[in-house]
Amino acid sequence: ASEMPLDVLPDLSAPTVTIIVEGRGMAPTDMESLATFPIESALNGAAGVRRVRSATAVGLAVIWVEFEWGEDIHRARQIVTEKLNLIAGSLPPEVERPFLAPISSIMGEILFITLESDRHSPLELRTVAETVVRRRLLAVPGVSQVIPTGGGQKQYQVLVDPQRLRLYSVTLEQVETALRQANRNSSAGFRVAGGQEYLIQGIGRVSTVNEIGQIAVTAREARPVFLRDVAAVQIGPALKRGEGSHKAEPAVILGIQKQPGANTLALTRTLDQTLDDIQRTLPAGMQIDRQVFRQADFIERALDNLRAALLEGGLLVIAVVLLFLVNVRAACITLLAIPMSLVAAVFGLKWLGLSINTMSLGGLAIAIGELVDDAIIDVENVVRRLRLNAQLPETERLSALEVIYRASSEIRGSVVFATLIVGLVFLPLFFLSSVEGRLLHPLGFAYVVALFASLIVALTLTPALCSFLLPRAKTILRGHEPWLVRKIKAAYAPVLSWCIDHSGVVIASSVVLLAVAVASGPFLGRAFLPDFNEGTLTISAVTIPGTSLAQSDELGRALERILLSVPEVVSTARRTGRAELDEHVQGVESAEIDVNLKMQGRSKQKVLEEIRETVTLLPCMNVTIGQPISHRIDHMLSGTRANIA
């Protein structure tokens, strides 16, 4: 079990290949007609494709190609790549070549961290984030992608002066050609002299602002015209479509995605060690905060809760068994079915390549009470027969082995049929397809495997242990039933007699109650998944379309300051717009804020009510409140035939 992958939920996403197309600031309508539509048309007829979805924004198009369940993701990417190669030549020159996003899913976002400093500029923060932090994190096995948001992306900018162009009779095309041709190295083979080889190489690639300024654009009257003569060269931030902040202060936010099948908890521990190493090498004043969003924390809490439920259920079963059997040996034989069945279920999950998650552990938690049913029926009947045998005259008594054999055989058919019926109830789960099947298969499989493992234990190990431990048990040889059993039988006898005498009333009452239960079904609430208590919030804030990034950033900071005024809010991390490598098609008018909470006595409902009241103080913003995992599930399931709540 320790070697199996741990995750919050089973993998609910169909094999999906994500295509990203950049369009250099093209309008959404042009991007859709010139890039999105041709790519979608080429992919719709590809083998195994189930659905093609797309989203187009300013200078960006993202196409999601979903394949049939069970399709190998690498084969799917190969199919998509072949189709893209066929249409790449037909795309306009202003559209960059489409590329595939790394293999991951939105549920693969396991960690968000921030890089911040009060001594460094946004440009310096982003440069360190891309050249140091991102590269180190991508080298960690199991990491699929690291996407930075915020700061200023370093760019060498050439600001051409139109008056100087006229003065030197230079055109803008000449400047572009000079920049393109000068910024490269060239090789001319090698020269052999004196028994040695000398490499001939022309060094032309520039690396500093001064070197760019010294590029010759043309010549006038036998004198070169340098780039610095007609333009100013500087380092500045590139045009950006996204911004980030932490606790209402500018910061670079890095989203870390894992590869499919990677163990979230083990990978998070490795990332923590890597981040510790990176922190020691950062310039003074730069700090990494890794508590923005950690999927591992939710997984650990969920698994701890399920482990506690399993432990409490097991202890309750132990108490009930001891209370009714009043025999430690008989109780031990019965309870042995629990660990044996759980181990069998874990082996089954590993054999199928499934992960340990809340659904598979939930199946084991549901089954914990059923696991001792078969064994306790067998043990109770053996104990009863041994007591009756002990009450017989010595000349009429059978051997202990004969009594145990007859007692086990007596209830064998009932035990097998009862277990089969319970197992058949879960059979429809295995015929579910799509997301519902992926979600419920681990629960049903864990339950059924544990249940049938308990049946095998009851048929084989339980009789053997009974023959070894029970014949010499003093409480059994006395021939008396436990006092609690006698009391219950005495109390139940008149109830049973009344039910037999008034069978019509009992049956009619049962039918009425069943009808009431069926009739109340349509009035119950419906949801695809229950609400998770994640301990964090994800707040989506959207302002008026057309709002500039700077204005959206200012509104986002104001919203963060409002949220930080709530006592239970520990920190906020905001992403406005989209990052350069991000596959989320989000306009600059949209923002997402991850809010960390620390409860201080008030209920979560009260805290949410205060947050809803405070965010209404900010005009012109449509604010919705959710939770990180639930928010990602909603994104992943959008467009499917599922009820999302």
C-alpha cells in the first residue's frame, strides 16, 4: 500500500490532448476563423476522437481533443501531431506554429507557490522565477509543467525613432532585417596549420544592450549606420496579459502540474526539498511561499479522516463482537476477517493499477461492518453447537471436530448466498461509463473484493481456527449463553409474538413507509459530488469586459484587501488574466483568488456569509465563491452530461 499512488480522487479526465496556438495579438474573430476552425476541422475525423472543444481569445486559441476512454495518451498525441503537420502550412504567417501542452490535467495542479520580494523589481522576480525556479522544478521527476504568472517577462526592446530614420534615410524593414541577420553565429569549417586544427567561427549573437546597439543597419557615404543611431535599445517587460499578487502585494505565482500516475504526496515531499534548496540560492530578500495551494494537504486530511473512520468502525465491531460472544477466542477468530479482507482489497487495487483515493478507501470504510458478517455467522453457530454438545450426556457427545464440521456445513449455503446477493447489488456500478464510472469503479471494486475476501476467510480460515481455539474454551464448555443475549431474547420474544399475530398490520405499515420513501425521492437535493471541506477557497472575480489589465489588477488588489480584513483569512494569492504558457483562456477582466482559512471558533458557514457580505462592497465585479478541488472538477467536467454543484 505504501508504494501505491495516493490521490484525492480517481482520474476523472478522458485522454485529452491540448493544443495551444498563439496569434500575436489577433482579434478573437480572426483567430477563430484562421486558426481554431481549420484545426478543429482537421481533428474531428481523427481516429478515436470523442469530442473536440475550443476556446478563443485575443491572440490565443486552445483546442481540447478528447479521445475515447482507455485510449493510450501517447498514441493520441501522435495522432494529433500528424494532423497538425498536415495543416501547419495552411495557417497564416501571423499565427505561430501550434504546439501541444504537456501531458497533464486540471486535477494535476498539485501546488501553487509565490516568489516575492520588497527589494527587487517585478522584472527581476520574473527573471529569477523563469531561469532558476522553473528550470529546477521541471527537472524533478513527475513534474509535467510549471507556469509562472505575474512580474515582468524580460525583453530586449528596440525603440525606433522615426525622425532619426528619416535623417539617416533608413527604413523600418532595414532595421528588422539587420536585427534578424546579425543576431546569429556562423561557422566556416576549420583551418589546418602546424599540425593543428583551428575552428573558423563568426560570433554574431548578441547578449547585451550595447552589442545590440552596435549592429550595423546600413552604410551612408562609406560610414556604417548603427542601430543606436536610429533607435534606443533597452531592457524592459514584455507586453503581458496576466498579473499576480500575494496578500495584495505584487508577486510571481508559479503553478506546478504533475504527470499522470505520479504520487501526489511523494512528489510534493520531493518538491518541498527542492524548494528548500532553491531558497538557499536565491538573492537576498526573495522568498518562496509554498502555502498558496497544496493538494497534498487536502489528500492527507481526507485520508486521515478515512483512516480514522476505518479505525473507529473496526473498534466498534470489536466491541460488539466481544459484547455478544463474551469469548476472546471467538472474537479474535471473527475479527481476523477484517485485516485479511482489507489486505486482499489493497492487493486487488494494486493489481488493477488503481490508486488509493477517497473513493477506494470509502469503499473499504463502507465494507468494514460487512467483513465480519460471514465469519460471525460461522463462529456463532459453532459456539452454539459446542454449547449444546456440552450439555449432552457424555456418552452422547460428538467430537469437537465433528461438531464444528456440522455447524459450519449447516450455514454454508446461507452465508454464500447472502454474500452473493450483497455483491450483486454493486454490480451495476461496473457498467457505468464516462465520468460516473471512473468515479465509482474504485469504490465498488474495493467493496466487492473485500466482501468476497471475507467470504473466503469464513469458508476456510474460520473453521480451522474454530477447531484449534474453541474446543477448550471455558465459557463455551459451561454451556450457558451470555447474559446480554439472554436479555435480548427475553425482550424480543413478545415483540416477535405480536408481529406474528398482527402480520397484516406489520406488512401494511412497511408498504406505507416504502411508498413514502419513494415519493420523497424527487424532492431531495441532487449533486454530482458532495461539498468538500477543503479548508481553502477559490474566488472568481470578473469585471466588465474591455477593462484593462492595470484596472483589473487594481480591482483585484482591492478585493484582496477586503478579504484579508476577515479574521479567518490567513493569506490570498491572485492570478488576473492568463500566463504566457497557460491553457486557461481567461481574459484580463477575470481573476482567481486562492484564500487560505484558519478557523477561529466561528463555523465555516458564518465565515462564508461574512465574505459574501464584504465582497459586495466592491462595485462592478461579479464574484463567485468555491473551493480549489471542487472548482477544478467543475472545469474538468464542463460540457459533459453531469450535474455539477
